Amino acid sequence: MPHSELRGQRLTWINGFSIVLDKGEHPMQSKRYVLFLAAGMLTGALPALAHHALATQYDLNRSITVTGTVTKIEWANPHVRLYLNTNASGATDVMHWELEMASPNLLYLTGLKIDSLRRGDQVTVSAHPARNGSNLGYAQSISHSPH
């Protein structure tokens, strides 16, 4: 069908999304518009999907307290990771913990700097535990004393 015959007709796309071409609008311009709109909607939905995954990995209704020694901290997007060694029931019974934190930008804005925590620091972390029972958690607050 020639482009002039498409003007003023409804073009239907995926899941019933549709547009109506105005009198002077070319169909290819409308297709590009729909593609950009769909790409924008998908891009906007990705952060929401990522944070939805947080609730699937961690039990956001429970909180645990972990006290230990910082062994490593990784400042990388999308989340900072803090690694701790704890003594569960004695000096020889060491447990290794991995605690996910907020994004580097958010931590920086709340006052935590890249050199605020160092290897050997003693920290107490309040965190949401992993749903699978492993030594993972999502850190909510940290208190520490340098070594």
C-alpha cells in the first residue's frame, strides 16, 4: 500500500499498542517514534527490575547483625561489596561474609568514602540476610572502629 494511503489509518504494534498517523506524517517516521518510545520504556524499566531482584535474593523482612574484620571492599557499580571474616564460636571457627551495599554514588553522598573502611577494620553491620541461608546479606548500616 502506498504511503499516501496509510495516512490517517491506525497502525497496530505489539500488545495492542497503536498509533494513528496524522495527515502529513510519513509512516517511517512513526515507526522510528515507536521504536524510540519502546526503547525508552525498556530502559526505564530496567532499574525497577534490578531492585525487584533485591527482594528475591534477600529477606527484606528480617535483619541480622554481623560483627567481623574487613578483608576486602570492592567499590564498583552497581553495588559496593564488603567482605568480612567473623569468629562464630571461637578463634579458629572463621566464617566469611559477603555484604552487598548501595551504589558507590549513594554511599558517597551519605558520607562513606572509598577509604572509610580498610582491611583490618572491625565493623558491625546490620543487614538483610540471604534467602538461601548462605553468608550473604544486604547491608543497611555499618559502624566501625579502625584497627
